[in-house]
Amino acid sequence: MTNYERHGSEDYWQEYYGQLEGAKITKFWMSDDDFPTFGLVHPKLGALVIEVSRDPEGNDSGFLFITDAKGEIKS
């Protein structure tokens, strides 16, 4: 069973991650626990922080793949 299956349906993930739509990344830093961390500003929700984790339990830091519109990975 994948994390996706354990932690919710597609609707759950759409609602959870969808709340980030419209937010602008304004800052990046590594947290004290070595998690990649982003500061955002959302027009309705205000200031937000994203920490990239391996899983929803926060067991370890994670990795984001950054690609262009064609899907080419940026290094």
C-alpha cells in the first residue's frame, strides 16, 4: 500500500494540496531538522510554510523534482 492510498483518496489530496493554488513562494531555507522549507504568501490564506517530507509522518526530509512545462528536469 502506498502513502497515497494510506492517507486519503484523490479528492483528499486535491483538497489538501489544492489550497496552495494561487500562493507565491517568497523564501527558501533548510529547517533545523534539515527539511527543505518554503515560505509562501497566499492571497486569501496569508503566510504559509511548506516543509518537504518523505511521508506525512515527517520521518525524513524529502526531494522535489523541478521540471519545466515540457517535463524536463532542472538541475
